[in-house]
Amino acid sequence: MKLNFFVFVVSLILVSCKEQKKNGIREKERYGVVKADHPLKIDGNWDKPEWQVVEPLSINNFKGNKPDFLPDAQAKIMYDDNYLYLIFKVEDRYVRTITTEYNGPVWEDACVEFFFSPRKAQARDYFNLEINSGGTPLMHYNDSSKKSYPLSTGILKNIEIAHSLPEIIDPEIKEHTTWTLEYKLPLEILKKYSAVDPPKKGTVWQGNFYKIAENNSNPHYITWAPIGGEVPNFHQPEFFGILEFK
């Protein structure tokens, strides 16, 4: 009797999954953001003890044409009362990075990106923070009317960034290359542009993570949470995943 009941429950789950797939419904990706015990030293070290206890998320949903080589990208997040801490690790090839101007076209280079909405009540208002493998950032605030406001160089210099690769790589590195990028983002920066739900246990933000490269011989567009449309467009807050602060 118990076995029959178990089979019945499993059958219901499988039917539900098939119905969701048929109707185009997908549960949003979720990630638990843990609190740091102490401020982190920003050095780009993926293997340091503070990050060893944090589960990574995988950026593995390819959009558009799949490249010949499939990069493997992961990210981790922590927080405290003053900062968000993020680190990325990318198993890569064909790495090319030439942008050194703040708010320049870093997405054309080997680049990792974090788009996020820090206020549940205004989930369509969001920041996009994009940093290439050489540590050059771009950051904008985007409101629900689709207006975009770039953050000044002076403000961006408050983001402490560490990167394992040189600032400029040209020609591209064709061989297998593992690179990391780590930064701490002051929460005060966000408050200049948007109301912010303070990170603490129970707070929920929304966001997505991306790996991109356009100006190399292996262009690609990769996401954590799947996005809509045929053409790769990362500016789709309606597809953001859930970030749950622990």
C-alpha cells in the first residue's frame, strides 16, 4: 500500500512537471546568500577559507548559437552590513580583453556580469554591474521606464576589484585558461540611486549572472537564470532569479 502511494505521488509530480514544461512555466532559479563572519580581503582567491563554505552557482545556460568551446563559469556571493562580496571563476579559452575605460564596452571582452534588483517592491528597477577579466567595470542603474543612468568613474572607484589576469590581453589567449574576479560592492553606492531592502536574514532580492564575450574568436552569451527571446538580451528583469539572504 505504501509503495503504491509512493508511485502515485511520483506520477503526480511527473505530470505536473510535464504540464509546466508544456505551458512554458519554469520555477525561478534560487540562490541563498550567506552572511560573512568578517570583512573579506579582496584578492581574487577562489580557494580561500571564507569562500570554501559557500556553495557556487553555475552560469551554464547558453543563449543564441552555442560556441565551439563552452566556457564553465561559477559565482559565489556573501554579504555583511556594508558590502556585497562576489567572486567568479571561469574555465575559459580565447580570452581577449582590451577595454580599460570605465563604463566602456566591457561586454565585448571576456566579462562577467551581475544584474540585480535590490528592492522587492520595485523588481523592474535594477543595476547592471559588468566587469571584464582585466578588472574594468561598467555599472548602470535602470528604472522601470527603461531609462539608464551610468554611475560615475568616481563612484565606481569605490568598488574594490581583484582579478587574476592582466588588465589587457591582446592577442587572445587560445589555450585553456582559468581566471577569477572578486569584488566588494558598497551598499551605500546603491542607496544613491534606489531604495534598498537591507540585506539581512529573510530579505529577498532578484538578479541574474552572466558570462559574455563578443570581440573574440569564440563569442558566447551565458546566463544563470534562463532568459526569454531568440536574440541574447540580458536586460530582462522579468527573468531574474531569486536571491535569498540567510
